[in-house]
Amino acid sequence: MTRHVVVVGAGPAGLGAAAAALRAGARVTLVDSAEHPGGQYHRMLPDAYRAARPGRLHHGWDAFDRLRRRVTGHPRCAWWPETSVWMLERSAPGEPRPPRVHVLRGPADGSGRERRVLEPEALVLAPGAHDRALPFPGWDLPGVFTAGAAQALAKGERVVVGDRVVVGGAGPFLLPVAASLLEAGASVAEVLEAGTAAAVARGWGRRPWELASQAGKAGELAGYAALLARHRVPYRTGRAVIEARGDGRVEEAVTARLRADWSVVPGTERTVTADAVCVTHGFSPQLELPVAAGCALRAGATPEEPFVEVDADQLTTAPGVYAAGEVTGIAGAPAARAEGLLAGWLAGGGAPSAPELRRLRARRDQGRAFAARLAAAHPVGAAWPGWLRPGTVVCRCEETDYAALCRAADDAAGGAAARAVKLGTRAGLGPCQARICGPTVAELLRRRAAGAPGRPAEGLAPATPHHRPVAQPIRLGELAEPPRESE
Amino acid sequence: MSPRLVPASADAAGRRPDVPLRITVDGVPYNGAAGQTIAGVLLAAGRRSWRNGPSGAPRGVFCGIGACFDCLVTVNGDRDVRACRRRAADGDAVTTQSRAADSADPAGTDGGER
Ligand SMILES: Cc1cc2nc3c(=O)[nH]c(=O)nc-3n(C[C@H](O)[C@H](O)[C@H](O)COP(=O)(O)OP(=O)(O)OC[C@H]3O[C@@H](n4cnc5c(N)ncnc54)[C@H](O)[C@@H]3O)c2cc1C
Ligand code: FES
């Protein structure tokens, strides 16, 4: 009987995995909560827009378009759009099977969606990441967006978030976001990279051959830089948005020069008029599904930012469960695709000795090296909490402020767990279930416990804010309906 | 100064003319284009916030991709729908939600069904 592979996520990683598993001869069910494949990178326009030239908004569109048609039209592929995995049900201990995959099919957060259960022989998890945004005073004002939100709105539905936008944070993602805003007709006041010029140059310059091997990426980034230059948009390093101000919405951003550890250089504050501020300080992998599947995590740049641990075959520590893409490390779309292709081939029962795998493994290894370089070039500076004021909201859902967190941490000092802090302040207990503030709260508590901000803590187990047995909301009515079993 | 939809006629992606749709938010009509999310319709109409946090603080779109739950609305009676992920359908009756203690929102706390 043909092997059944379920792939969760149809971004660059998941689409690659599906394609390779099909090539290996497997039967594939590809699920994504979005209506179209593409993930964050190749986010497609809605059909209702009837766009004649969608490729204009994308890099590598033609190859993507061919791939997605081949995969979704393949006789052995079931493509399930608008399908959210809300739970993974692990098999009995000792049983070497991947978890059963519980999904809901229908419009986002709708009622009465169809419940289905899939029982794969192999599972590929490729759910991607979302922006990590550090708090600063005013980051909860309407008009402050993550950079990813601006990107998703511009690319995915042609909505531009403001007229005059400040883009700030850390990492190369700032560039495509600024480029999309310009393309969509906004003016970009400035692009601010918090890392100092020296730190960024050191990170990017040390081993240029790794960069060259990501040729697609290098060319793409150069294109964005040229666009910024054409529009005379300043790109400043060692500068960050440290405050957003306005009456009920953003009216201005306060920026300041930063030292290498992201402490503010006093007296360098500047006020910029803007109606939108877009920030990203890195990416947080969406770990709830891997955690639910029982996959071990590995430490990232800080203890609060782990990734899924995978071996040379993209296999996680959970039986039959592979992981690919930004859940294993942040290295951009080409690296995600390479990981997906490898994971899918092996998950689909393809021969580990197949000659094509040599090249694929090499590409995947280049991707991993690139991820390590990116992380080294754009670390979050340890002194960023210096931006915070006592009243700055840290948990957006519960509006827990920095002072309340510090108080709770001090009360808890001497053994009390992160859980006590959580219950005391409610930080991380709101609707987003700590997706946004989880790593930040854990980091602030760790620093607080270690004394001076910036000094690394020794041996303190951080809270693991990634445990969410219900990965996506399900309604009581839907839960009451028995699922339709599908093979 | 406000967010907006790139006009179809000026769109490099070569969009055909928009197919109009209309939704209501707390009874007030908003015009949008088929394909937009509910958040997209509201933003393009210049509205940046529609939900209130526990202190009454305004919330709208933050993450744009379904991670932050800032944008929750009630759609045709279904609470806690992420406006950034739900496509607007012509005639949708959207009501806003609030977690503020003194709000008129009957259920008071969103996220309650999870
Ligand atoms: C908002 C945003 C915009 C971005 N835009 C760009 C860009 O323009 N250029 C660039 O170079 N990089 C961009 N990135 C970085 C981007 O994440 C990667 O380059 C690339 O898309 C990663 O590929 P992936 O396959 O690992 O994950 P993704 O592309 O994120 O794909 C993951 C997919 O999994 C699906 N999914 C997740 N959880 C579930 C679930 N429980 N059930 C069902 N489906 C699920 C998601 O809907 C998504 O389609 C963006 C990132 C974000 C967060
Ligand atoms: S804006 Fe974050 S969930 Fe909708």
C-alpha cells in the first residue's frame, strides 16, 4: 500500500515536502489554514482580485507557480486549503507511529467547520514562524504593526498600512517590507536596523562564500537595497524605534542611536512624524505543533527562543515526525524549501541513498550555515529592556506592564516558578496564549533573576511558553460533533 | 493620512476592477472589495482599531497573520474571529468586542471559548 504522508503548512518548506513525497511515490495530504499555498513568502492574492500579473509582487514566481500547480493537481495529492490543525494526538508510548492529526475545515474561526482526523504513516511539520516584536512604550498604539503584518497586507491583499511609515528592528527582513510598502505607494520615512554597522558588517562579512551560496537571496536583497536608494529612503544601522506616540493612534515615532548591546545613547533621540510604525526584531517559530507531537527542542540564540531539533534527515525526536522550514531555524525561503524537499522525500519512503540527495543535503547544510550567520549578525541586544518604562505594556492581551512583571519576579525570587508569576500578573494568559509576549516575559524574568539586566543567568530553567495542546481555536459546538475519520 | 487599498487601476499586479461588497460593523456600513479580509476592509476604510483591551485600550491589527489575537471580532454571531484571517463576505454583520469591565459587550471576555 502506498505510504500516506501528511504535510502541515504549504509554505516554501511544506510545498517542497509535498512535492518530494509525491516524487517518492507516497500519497500526500497537504493542509494549510490559508486558501492558497505559498506560506508567508509566496502569499497569493485572493482569487476575487483576478490579478493578471500576480508574479510582479514576487521573487521566483514562475517556479513557485509551476510547483504549486503540479503538487495540488497531482493524482496522489489531496490539497486541503482553509484547514487548520487544532490538535495532534500522540500514539501510545512505544508505538512507533506519528500522531493523529485533527483538523478543522472551513473559513477562519468559523462555526460549524468540518472536523476530520488523519492517520499518517509519516508527518511533516512546516508551520513557519511569526515576527518577534520587542515591546517599547507605545507599541500597543493602533498604527504600530509587526513588519510581517505590513508585508502580509501589502502582498496578500494590496492594503498599505499608512502613508508615512517607519520600519525598524533587526535583520534582512526589514528590506522586503520597506520595498513592499514603497511598491504599494506608501512613503517610507526611514529603515532602522538596530544592530550597529560594525556588528552587521562582522556578521555578514566573515564568510562571504556562505552568502554567495544563497545566491537567490543575495540578489533579492541587493534589489531591495537599490529600490530604497532610488526612493531616497535612509537605511540607518545602530538606530531603533524606542517609542511610538500619538493620541489614540500613532502620530510620531521616537528613534535613538543604540550601542552594540542596544542600550540607548543618551541625547540621540529624534522624533519622526509617521502614521504607521512597522517593527520586527526577529522571528519566533510556531512551536505548538512540534511540542504537541513530542518533538525535542534545541536552544536558539537565547534559552527563550528554541527551535525544533532535527537530525541530518530532518527527522525530529518523535517517531515518524519530520520538521522543515523556519521551525528548525530562520534562514529564509530557499533554505526552507531545501529542508522541505529533503524531509518530504524521506518521509515519503524515498531511498536515503538516492543520488539527488547529495546536492539537496549540501543545499540544506548551506541553509543551516546561513541561519547561524543571520542569528550571529542580528542578535537581540541584551540591553533592550532599557527602552521600557514602568508603565510599558509587555503582555498586549492582559496589559501587564513592566513594573508589575518586575514586582512579581522579585516576589518570586528564591525559587518560585514562572507559573506563579504568570498567575500573579496574568502575563501570557490572554487570547494569544503567550505567542507574542512569551519569549519576552521569560527573558525579562531571567534577566531580573540574574540581577543586572544583560548579565546572563546560569542554570535557570526558563518557562516553556510553547505548550498549547489546542493549537488553533475550536468552538464548543465543533468539539461536540464527532470527527469524520479519514484514512 | 491613513491606510488604504491600492487602487485596482494602478496595481502592478494587474487586478481587474474590484467587486464591491458591504459589511456592517456595529450597524455602520463599510464598503470593501471581494477578497479583502475583514481587517483589510476596516483598515482600508481608515479604521485602525475596533477592539478594547482590559483597560479599554484600543486594539486593531498587530501581527496580521493570526498569532496575536488583537483583531478579534464577532462575525454573524460567532465570537472571537480573527479579522486578519477571515475574508469579508458581502452582508457580514460584524460586531466589535471588548474586554473592558465597563463595556457594553455582553460576553465581556473574549477568548472565552478556548
Ligand atoms: C508575515 C510574514 C511575512 C513574510 N514575508 C516575507 C517576504 O516577503 N520575504 C521574505 O524573504 N521572507 C518573508 N518572511 C519570512 C518567511 O517566513 C520565510 O522566508 C518563509 O516563508 C518560511 O517558509 P516556511 O515554509 O518555513 O513557513 P511559512 O511560509 O510561514 O509557511 C507556513 C505555513 O503553515 C501554515 N500553518 C501554520 N500553522 C498551521 C496549522 N496549525 N494548521 C494549518 N496550517 C498551518 C501557515 O498558514 C503557513 O502557510 C515572512 C514572514 C512572516 C511571518
Ligand atoms: S492581527 Fe494578530 S491575530 Fe489578527
